[in-house]
Amino acid sequence: MAGRMSISRKATLIISTLSIISGCTGLPRSGPDPRAVEADATVKVASADKKVGVDYALVDINKSVLALVADKAPQSARGSFGGGRGGPPNIVLGVGDVVQVSVFEAQAGGLFIPADAGSRPGNYITLPPQTIGRDGMLSIPYAGKVRASERSIDAVQTDIAQRLANRAIEPQVVISTLTNRSMEASVLGDVKEPKKVELSPAGERVIDVISEAGGLSSPGDETTVTLQRGGRSVTVSYNTLSGTPRENIYVQPGDTIFVNRDRRTFLAFGVTGQSGRYDFDDSNLSLGEALAKAGGLLDDKAEPRSVLLYRTVDRSMLKSLGVDTSRFSGDTVPVIFRANLRDPAAFFAVQKFPMQNKDVIYVSTADAVELVKFLTIVNSITSSTRDIVDTHDTLRNQ
């Protein structure tokens, strides 16, 4: 009977201890108790089932998926604007340019050279510098208004000479550009000296004008270059421009080039060697390399069958896999890509699966580890309860 009472008393103490521990607010804690936070809230905005409510698709990484994620071609400057081959763009005069016009005659006694001037080397006069106005015209004595804007220097020289042919002696015209404001391109962003670069007839390519602006002020692996032209724009990585000559196209007058540091990072959570935020460092980073950066999987805790990568992808990609996307709205879909590293072939797959900026990696904990955690807690509570019972019996017997 005493044994039964002792067992009953121990069971009661265990239940009481569990109740006290589960509801006690005096135990050590790094912050407020979750139940207190919820109870003391003036207004609660939460779903009834405590879920976030974001619909997502779960996709296993396999050969078919690799074919889709790896074939995504980057933007091409040459494909968007051309100019990778051939000569530089034609340089023409434009509004705002400052030019100087010189008129040569075959001999004295003509329109500009008086007869008493005698023979002298180069019978010519130089007109005062002129700025091409908003109307795009130059004013030339005895030739009148001559259109200069959007025309080459050779064309304007010939036009002026033809207009003077009936009054001057075999006139020849030479135009010198003093300031070429219309033939400039702007370089902005992460360069050492943002500026307007004057283009020359020799032709400058994208990397040339970046060099004119002092070069990059950020690592090339993390730098993108955006070229804006005529209401269109294209963005390519700096490494693409420097490593693929045909992408390093000629710059046109009026182009705007933005150099931007795109610090690409990913997050790693779960039972990796070290959770945190990591920089790509390399222009191309695979899922396998990202896992290595985060310290790999912990052998005694990780579940290799459940390596998860969170990313938002285009709806078209899921359709290509035959996934029904009717439940998702918008052009993008949240997707969890899952890699099973218990499969030996999966190590080839993760080496080919490309990482993207802001990806999130989560390595799940093995079920056995969760069981060990539970048993540890139960054992701790049982040991504490046994100590309480022993202490109670000792005090009673005294």
C-alpha cells in the first residue's frame, strides 16, 4: 500500500512539475515569454491557423530542372544594340558644338583675300568661333545659314564650298571642332570620377569610357554596367564586358552608362557549419559551392535528403516543368528547390545548380536529432522530479 502511495505521489509530483515548468515565467529567458506577448497585445493581426499564408511550389532538383535554370541566358549588349563588330559610329556635328571655319582661296583677289595682299602661303581666312544653335545652323558670310546639326564635318565643308564657288576663287573649307558637346557620353555610378566623356572619331567602347572616368570603384565580380540609349537599356556584368570582346560595344553620342555595385549575397540557416549571410565573391556560384561556404552539413545533425533553397521564379519556368500554376497569381511564383544529398548523383546536380542573388538555403534537422532532443528534455524533467521526490521522502522521514 505504501508502495502504491509512493508511486501515486511521484506521478502527481511529475505532473505538477511539468505544469509549473510549462507555465512558469521565472525561468531564465533571453526575452519576453511568447504567451505573455500574445496575451498582452492590444490588437492581434494573425491567421487562425498561425500560418504565414504564402503559397509556394516544392520542386526537386533533377536533370530537368537543371536544364531550365542553367539555360537562362544573361542580357547581351551586342544583342540589344549591336556595334560589337565593324567600325566606330559616325561622328556628326550637333547642337552646342563650338566650331571654327576656315576658307581657303586659290589666289589673292578673290572674295576673302584682297588683290593687294600678294601671294602668301595659304590664302585663307579664319572666321570667329561659332556655337551651333538650337536651330542646328551655322552662319557663314556670303553663304548664309548652313545646316550643320546631325551632319558630318565633311558634308558641311562641301556644302559651304559649293555655296561660295560662284564668288570665291576655287574655295576650300576646313571646319575644326573646338568643343564637341553633342558627342559626349555620361558615365555615372561606382566609378572613381563620374563625368561626361567626349567621344572621338576613333571610337570608344564601353570599357574605354569607364577607364576615362577613372575605372571601377568596386570589385569587378560584383559590378554591373547598364547602358541606356534611345529609351532602351540593357544591363550586363562587368566581367562579361571584359571577358567577351563582342559585348564591349562602341559607345554612341548621348549614351548614359551606369556602373553599379550589385553586392550579391545568400543566407544560410539550419544545421550548416555556420549560419549567416555570405557574399558570392565569384561571378558564378553553384549551390554546392554555397553549401561549402556555409561550412557544409553537420554530420551528426543534418538531414541530407532535405537541403532546401528558397527562391522566387518566373511562372513560365514552372509551366515548362508541367506544373499547374493556376493557384498562383502574378508572373512569379515562390519555389522551394529540394536536393537529396543521400543520392550520389545529387552532388553533380548541386554543382551545376546556379545560385541567384538573395537565395535562402535551409538544411533540415534529422528526425533522429529531434527525438534525442525530446528524450533529453523528458530525462531532465524526470531526473528533476526524482530529486524532488527523494527530498520530500527524506524530509518526511526525519
